[in-house]
Amino acid sequence: MENNVYKVYEDEIQLLEEEIKLLAEKYDNLKQESTFYSDEEILTSIKLLQKEFQGKSKGERLSSLKAQLESLEREISFLMKFTGIHFTSHSKKTLEKNENRTVQKHRLSGNCHSLPFQLEFQLLETQNKENVSTVITDFNVIMESGEYSDLSKFVSSTEKHGSLLLFFRSLSSYAEWYEHRRCTFLHFKAKYPDIVALPEGQLGDYIILRNPKLPGFELMIVWKIHIDEEGRITPVLDLLTKVPEQVLERKMAPFENAPTCFRSMLLLFGIETAIENLIKVAGLEKSIPALLTRGSNLKSSFN
Amino acid sequence: MSLRPPQNLSGGVPWPPGVPLLPLILLDGGLWAAPCPPAPPQNVLGGVSWPPRVPQTPPTTLWGASPSQAILCAPDPHIPITGGLQAAPCPPDPHIPPHSPPNPWMCTPTPKFGGPRPGPQARVLAYLERLEAQGRESARKQEEEEQQEQKLAELKAKVQELRAWRDKLRAKLELQQKGLLEKDSFKMDAEHPSAWAVLEWKIQILRDLLQLFYLTGINGKLTRRGVCFCITTAFEGTYLQSYYLDVLTRPEVRIQCHSVPIFIPLEQIARKHLQTDMRRFLVVLFDHLNAYDGRRYQVDQLQEHFSGRLEGTLQRNSLCNLVVFRYNVSGDSGSFLFSAKLFYSDLCCSLPTEAIVSCMPNAPAELAEMAAAHSEMFRRLALHKAFASFSKAEETQDQAPINPPGSPQ
């Protein structure tokens, strides 16, 4: 009987303690989430503390905090460099929190290699028995997809399914290809400045090859990066030709075949070698049509 | 004065039969005997042994009352004597509460007896002993009660304290949510604690940022001799598993230990990429793990949500890239059994490259058509989603028979 009397109070104490724990966490979260300090303020604080606690007992606490700060910064910078995903700003807000369920709303912006992104999502964490299940809902992406039109379909598919992880993985790989294309274009522009032109700049998806001796003759290499709804990435390259009429009159057939030849060369040698070979051919002083049809060391691969 | 035995007041010992009636009164659950002949039980206080020929005079020194008195008064006037007892020795007042205030006098050791005593005297002694035990018992109870009360008071106080604390927190939170608790007031606490708070705030921000990498699938922690990578897998918005790889970078790049399942071709992937491009290595490994977990998740979901439709057990290999099962389909002319075989030739893919759905050889043409439609669905949709869509199609078919069976939603 007496135990029951205690139990009423003990139960209430337990409930109160749980409530207080949650409230305190909520308070700390809100405090954390609603505050912002600039890097300058953080530096000032460190300096202030250093001055105050030089050689004193609290100096230990300061150096431990500083060490923590440095190690965290080191880890983050390593991860950002390694994954190519840079977060420039992040804010979160706890929408719901109780013993076994937490809902947080995150806002995140950053860039993946050179592609900027802005995201918003809700993170639902549920504690069941031993493990925590994590589910993403309400996923929204803001990207300037006008420039990356093939990306927008993929992005809306990830938004629909809450596939935050797939978004990051595929965006990484897309951005890596994007970066690779940019570097390749720049490399050839630097190596063959007279032949290679980048009409849309280094971020464009094509280059034009010209022969200074042959005005009007142009080869256009288009390099698209295709991404499907499942996030699989395939680079698609093609060759377009622009040939002056007098050249066309003389040799018609080889130019019709050139794109096919370029495609087989891609398969055989890979992107860089195929482009380089094409540039070399385009830059030759002799008549290109002639080279394309006979006498070229590339002939075998063209057929 | 006719005295009857107390009616088992303290609830413990029954009146022993054959024991001479003694002018005894129970007070406060204990024994306060009237020192009447033949044997005045004055030894309740202990210390003095029971003399067989004790002078008939009661131990007034101890009790502070004359033997002629029917009731002995408590020597300590502060110890209250329960009302009804003073009036008459018997019968005992029924109003005496079973648990009255404590009587410190009753906590006494058992008196030592010189040896076994024959006759009624012995029985009296036994009776007294029992009463004494009763007294001790009740004293113990009282002490317990006191402790209980004390504990109760402590508990009550704690509840009050916690309630006050909670209310304070609630009020603070309310202010905070209204945005009234500004950064400044937080800074105002004291000059230096705020500098600490700034540092701690920053550490928390960095921790949250690190946590985000977990959501991107590839995460890592610098170790003394390399990096411990963590690969996380997910199916759509649901996170599934984490795998760890402890990679040493010095003196040469090498995998120290890992939690990747044995049937994932880790060695092959490592041979191809580990030395040349660590990122590539992790991305390829991620693709394998994510596709494997994705396939497994779909099968699990199918078994969890559509077990009613499945016939027999679903079979799959360890890589989960070959899945075979049979399921029920309801058509116009009743229920039929389809068997499906899904094969995933691309190990980095969680949709089958091949989906063979077959029905009974003598099935109507309509069913063969449906099987072909299902096969197409399995190649395009996640397994459990394809099933959800079949069920939906069947429902709409029931409602409006115009819809072709197995039509995509």
C-alpha cells in the first residue's frame, strides 16, 4: 500500500524529469538554432579567453575546446575536399522532438565542385528497439537548372522520392564529369590555341575546331553529360561538321562519314585521345578532306 | 476489577488459552502491565533478569508509578497516552488506532531467562515474550512509518522543485519562441561564460555540419594512420545501412578492416581503383553496396506488405540479384498463379535487367498479356511498388471493367 503512495510521486518525478530533459534540449536547440556568431566573434572570444586564462586552471578547458574546434575543422575540410561537396551555409530547426521521434527541418546550401545547390528537407528520426531509422521527407532543391537542363528531370525525380542521398551521389558524379569536360576543353584550348575555340567559354558544352588555312571550315565537338532519372550518368559526344560549299563539292563522302568515324574513335581511344586526334587532323596544313579519305594514320580507325 | 484479556489488539498474537488472566492493558501497541499478583511483569524494559522470587513491589524507580495503580503512566510525560486507555483498563478502547505514535521504550532486547520454567509461570513468560515481540514489531512499524513519511515528504518536495523548474523552462522557451530572448540577453549572462558559449556554439555548428556528410552517402573520419570511411546506403528517402572501411594511407594505401559483406567484390574493386583513385574506389564500392541494399529492401518490403499475394517462399541468392517467387493474380475468370524470376545482371543496379513472368501453359490469352505487362512493370518499378500498382489496377478493374488488367497507374 505504502509503495503505491510512493509510486504516485515517483512516477510524477520520472515524468517531470523526462519533460525537463526534453524542454532543456529544446531550449538548447533553439538557442543553438536561433543564434549566429561570425568567425570574427569566435576569434574574439578565443582571444578574450586566452588573455583571461593564460596559465590558469581554466586554460585547460580552453585548450581542449580549441583542440576540438581545430580537429572538427580539419575533418570538415578533409571531407569537403575529398567528396567535392562544400557546404556554405546550414541551418536546422527542430520541429518535433520526443522520446523516440525527432523531426528536423534543414536548410542547406553549397556547391558540388562547380555546381551550386540549395536544399531544404525534413529529417525524421525514429528510435525503434535497437536502431534508429532515418527518413527524408519534404525534399526541395533549388538549382539553376536552365544551364543544366538534363539535370532538372533527375532533380525533380529525387524531390518526389526524397532521395537526398541519390541526389548527392549523382550530383557529385555529374559535377565531376562537368569538371572533367571543362578541364579537357581548357587543356586543348591551351595546347592548340589557333585551332580550338570555346564560343561559350569553358563552361559550354562544345568546342569548335578551325583550320586557319581553311576559312569557313569548322568541326564542332558537342559533349553532353546525360543523367537519367535513376541518376546514372553517361557522357554523350558527337561531331558536327560545317564545310564550305567548294570543299563539299569536291569531296562529299568523307564528311558524311566523319561523325561516325569520331564515334568509333571515342570507343577505341577514349574521349581525350579521340579529340586530340581530331584536332591534329583539323590543324594539318594539307587539305583535310584529303586526309580524311586517304593517307592518314587514323584511317584504320575511321572505318 | 475484572479484567479480560485484550482482544488481540495489535493484531498479532492470539490470547494463549490457559494463561491466567492478568491485568494487562495494551497501550500504544505495547505492553504496559498492571503489576498485580502473582507475577508483576516489570521486566519489559530489559536489563534486569527475571528473578523467580522478586519482591512484590513494582519497580517504581523505573516506572514512576505505584503498583496500586491499574495503569502505569509513561515516565515521559511527552509521550501521549491514547485517550480511551486512561479511563478503564478493559475492554480496550476500539478507537485506539492500530498504528499509534511510537514508543521508544519498546525497543528493548529480550530479557534473559535463567532457564526453562515449568508451570503457568513459564506460560506467562511466553505470553509476555510474545507481547514484547509484538511491541517491538509495532515499534518497528512505527519507525518504518516515520521513515515513510519522511520519504514521502522528500518526494513531495522533489516534485515541487521539479515542477517549478519545468515551469521556469517552459516560460523561458515561450519567450525564446517569441524571439524575446535575444542573443544579447544570452550574452549578458556574464562576460566570460558568453565567450565560452560562443566557442561551444561553434563546436556544435561544426558537429552538425559533419553529421550532414552521413546523409550524402560517403563520410569519413581521419585516424592516426589514415581514414575510416563510412558508406551509407538508402532507398529513396529511407536510409538503410552503414558500412565501415578502415583505410591506412601510410606506408601504403591498404584496407585494414571493413564491414563490407563477403559477396560484394571488394577485392576486385580495390585492385582496380584503390591505389590510383581513392574517391573512384569509394564511389564504385558505394554503387555496389547501395544497389545490393536497395534490392534487399525491395524484397523485404514485398514480403512485409504483400505476403498475402505471395505463394510459397520467395527465393533469392545472397547478392539478391536473382529473385524467384510465385504470386496470385485475380483476373476476370478467377484467381491465377504467376511465377516471376528477376535477374539483375548489373550489380550496381536495383532494378532487374531481366524479368520473366510466366503463367500456366493452358492459361487464357488475356493472362499471357497480363504477365507480359507485369514483366514490364518489374523492370521499371521497385518490386513493392509494382505490386502496389497491380493491386490498385485490380481494384479499379473491379470498379470499372473497362481498364485493361495490369495497366500502369
